[in-house]
Amino acid sequence: MDDNQAVQSFFGLREQPFAPTADPAYFYATNEHRECLFRLWNTIDQRHGIAVVLGNYGTGKTTLMRKLMAGMAADPGRYRTAVIGSPIPSWTSFALLESIIAQYGLRPREHAFGAYMQALNEHLLENRNQICTLIIDDSQNLNKRGQLELLRLVQNLETPQHKLLNLICFAQLEWVHVLRAAPNFAQRINLTYRLDALDGEETRQFIEFRLEQAMGDARLRPEFDDLSIEIIHRFAEGSPRVTVSLCRNSLLVAAHLKTRRITPTIVLNTIEKTTLAEPEKLAALREFVDRERPRGAWTAAAPAPPAGPRPSLAAPPAAAAGSERKSRDQRAAEMLLRGQQRGQ
């Protein structure tokens, strides 16, 4: 049994709730994500042309994109979609056009720019009763004037009623500087939406949602202490990607220690051992935990909660009944984690 299977078995999970892939089934839609999706669908269905979604690493852009693609794939009679997953920065404008042609499965009569543009135009006209959309992920890689000019030319294809091609770009925030330097393209953007980081409550709901999606046996489910969630949020700075990674690795430690309660000690240990945390940031987190610990009677490896209704995360875990009630393995687990924290 590998580590992933061990975690699933111990916590009664059907699958890994914190897998590193952007699975649409685990897409937690914050109010911001829902608004972004609403605006994107409006732009697409009304054939308004260009939309740009901006956000830092790990803010959910790729997951949002896959959710959009899943919706289009569910109605192939209405939507015709092409996707460029990650354009190569060194591409010439013709190389970018070749990639677009390939994604639509076209075979121009000759290998020339004019023939490729004509083939794309004919394809879009023949399918004008469908909504044709080109989606580009990691658009920040397109930082050359010629690349953006090519996208402008491609997106300019239209009938008197509407655009023949929607263009949806997902990019890092750094792309803003490129767009500002290319006003011919920027002025044609119909929608620009910025995704920000999760706040503390959204982080808690995000973790709960993923656990619910993967839950098999609710009696075995893991419990993240409120303070643990706050530590995760502070370290991840609201990044869903970093949050997922911390939760996945914390579950692995908890399963190894045979505790279903993910405590601040477990999370801090995970941060120290599995991330490139700066010493100052780690020290600030430890100081925060030391201030908050007396308020919640947090323990390093609390006993698993009894079977029955799951306690609310809003309520702090009960204080330990005393060392005499702890098993020898639990006391050893606490000593192990404390020793790791001191560098022993």
C-alpha cells in the first residue's frame, strides 16, 4: 500500500481530496470565481470577442478554465472550442498561427501565412452557427508584439452581427505590462477579470468542500483544527495551490501518527519539512501559535473523535483528559514531532 492509499484508507476517503491536479470535480467556486465564470459565459455566448482572466500563481485560473471547457464540451452542437495549453515564448507569429490551425484540425493548401489565415477564416465562416472559441492558458508567455498582433488579426474575423471567434486568455498578473505596451490589442479586450487570493473563511470552506467531495466513511474523516486552518491560510497567503499541497502533506503525517485531528503542530511540522519556508515566516507562525495555543487547548496528536455526528469546526477541540488517558503511541508521536521542531 503506497502513501496515498494509506491516507485514503485511514481517513475513509474514496480518493485523494488534495491531489495536485486541476480536477473540475474539486473546483470550489468562491463568490469571485462564480462572478468570473458568469462574466466569461456572457462574453462567450454573446460573442463579444476577447476576455482576459488574470491572477497570481495558484489562484485557480487553470481549474476555472477546465470548468469552462467542461461546460462547452457538454454542448458540442453549440460550442466549437480550441485550446492552447501553454504557448512557447519563442514562437513567431506564424508558429502561433500554426498552433491555432492545428488545434482546429485544419489542413491549409500550402505552408504560407496567407493560406493559413484563409483556412481559418473559411472554417469560422462555415461554422458561424456555432460559437467558436480559442482558449489560451499561460498567456503571459505571449510577450512579443508580433504574437499579440496575430491574435488581434485572428480575432478581427467577424460578420456584421458578431465576432466569428472568441478569445479567452488566462494569464499571470505580469501580463498586464505586456498588454499596456500593445494598445491595439488591449483596446479590443471586452472583459478583464482579476482573481485574488482566498480569505480566511474561504480557505476553511475550500478545505471542507474538498473533504466532502472525497468522503467515503464520514466516521473516519480528518478534522482540521481552526488554528490549523488559520496557519495554513497565513502560510499559503490565500493560494489554493499552496493550500492543497499543505493539506495533502499534513494528512500524510496525521495518518502516519494515526490521528484524525490535524493539529497546529502537524501543520507547522509539514511546513518546515515539505516547503521552502523562509525562517522569518516560520518563526512568525510559531510565535502566532504560541500566542493562540492556550485559548484552544491544542494538542500535538489528539485522540480521534468518537463515531457519531461530526463536531463543527467552529468549536475548539476539547482539552486533553490527561496524559494518563493517552496511549503510549500517542505520547511517542508528540515527542517525535517536538523533537523534529527542535532539530533533533
